[in-house]
Amino acid sequence: MTTPAPLTCPKCQAAITGLLASPGAPRPCGACGRLLEGWSFPALQRPPAPARLAEALVAVEDAGCFYHAQSRAQVPCDLCGRFLCALCDVELHGQHFCPGCVNTGKKKKQIRNLDTDRLLYGGIALMIALLPVLLFWPLTIITGPLAIFVAVYGWNKPPSLTGTGRGSAIVAIVLGLLETAAWILLFLGLFKAF
Amino acid sequence: MAERIYHRLPGRGRQFLNSSTLWEAADHLLLVQSHLVSESYRRFFFRDVQALVVCETKSGLVMTIVLAALGALACVPMAFVPDGWWMAFVALALLFFLPALINFLRGPTCRCTLRTAVQTQDLPSLNRLKIARKVLARLQPKIAAVQQDATP
């Protein structure tokens, strides 16, 4: 059985011992002397899970894996229904996926737990509306309508995973409308003056 | 209205144009790195967390001393300027003393890491000892409960 690698000090990376004997109690690092507090969990002592190997077909009636015809299928993919052997089964959040669906799901953002980044259209619209006001206001003749367009375009796009982001889109639309209205009023005023 | 999956945990790590926050879900932690117009995510499932380590750092103390020293330096010219001008230097000194006071009141700084079987990840949002202890006290029983249930 392999022993787990020792915990290390976050500052000096030296191995720390005895920290977990008293969870949460401050204790100085043996190398750098900084105070450390630590909590360990049963997963630290858990041996690594054995590698999963595909089982070979034993009878002609056995269902085979879609990707490996000689291996026995164990579960169907929860998205496409293809039969999968232990090697091809990607278990995620209690669901089983085939490698193809994982790839497609990641690209199309269909599997929420595979999302690693998101573009925040509300933030982009707000930047477009706000930066010209601070840096070079005549640009607002273009950026005002553009901010509204970007905010509306991104309205139905996936928002932040944490549920934030619509607020900036609303602020961007209001700012964009104000900038556009200001330019319309300016042109109307000039038109009347001449 | 859809039920919220993530609940924000206290603390925010700030860098130039970037910030980092930690969110709690039913079975995992979500580390969110915000980059002005986009966000990137890392998930740490409670069943995989092996250890949480907090290390006290001196950066907060150093920052307080530097700001207070700059504030004190801004006060020096007050003795040499004509009447009425001292107000300008008081304002300048306050620009340093106030952040120094706020930094001091926020308490000592720390560095927090989360370890799983395959990685050791910094949690930049837990950069104050007070906040780190509060968050870890909240997470510790949840992680322990999940792993207790998972034990064969």
C-alpha cells in the first residue's frame, strides 16, 4: 500500500509533520517558523482507487462496448445511449457519459459541471458603454448603441455560473440609451439652430 | 425563480483587473477567477478534499507599516508650509493612514491551500486569517460528513 505524500507548508513548501494531530490548532512550520493550521479528512488516508480495466466479452450474447467491440458493455451513455465498457465510461456527478459526449458537452456547454469558463456579455457591454465616457467621450456616438446591442445579444447567453452578471447588462443598456439620447438631442438642437 | 446552486463564501482575493471568490454548492466548492469580462472556474468536490492548510503571512503587517510610514512622511512638510497649506498635507496623509487603518483592522493575512490526491490549490480569496478560520469552520463538518458517508 502506498503512503500519501506529506502535507507541505504553503509558504516554504517544506514537509510538515504533526500538524494534523491537533486539527485547527496553530503550530509553527519546522522550516520557516510561520504559524500553520490544518485540517485533514479521511480522503488523505484513502488508498488510490484501482485502475479500471475493461472486461472481455465472455459470451456471444454479451453486449459489447461501442468503442471497443471486444470489451463487455457495463453502462449506457446518459446522453447518446451508446453502450460503454469500464474504460470508456466517464462518470460525472452520478451520470455516465461516453468520451464523445463529454467532448461535445464541453464544447456546447451542455454539461454544467464541465464548464470551466464563461464570457460575461454584461461586463463587455458595460466596458463598451463606460470606457469612452472616461477616456474619449466623442466615441460614445458609436459605443452607446453598440453597448445596447452587445447587452441584448448576450441576454440569453449562459450567464455566470454563480448567477451574477445581469445587473451589469441592465446598467450597460441604461448607459447606452442615455448616451444615444444625448447625441440625438444634440443633433436635434444643432438642426434647429441652423 | 430557479433555486440558487451556489452560495458565496466570505473573502475576496484581488489582483490587478482580476479577483477570486469561493462559492459553496451541495457537494463541491467552486473557485471563481473573474477577469473583468470573463470568469474561469475550478471545482473541488468535498469527497476529494484531503486537507486544508492555512499559513499565517506577514504581507498584511508589512503593508500596514509601509502605508503608515508614507502617511507619516506626508505629514513632515506641514511644519514648513505657510498657514492654510497644512490642510492639503493632512488630506494627503489621510490617503495613506486610512488604508493603513483599514488594513490593520482586517487582521493578519494568511495563505490557504486545499489539497486533493492530484493537486494542491491556493485559495486566494481566503487571504485573511479571520475569514479563513470562519470559512474553514463552516466547510470542515460538511467535508467530513461527505467523506464519512463515502467510507465503505
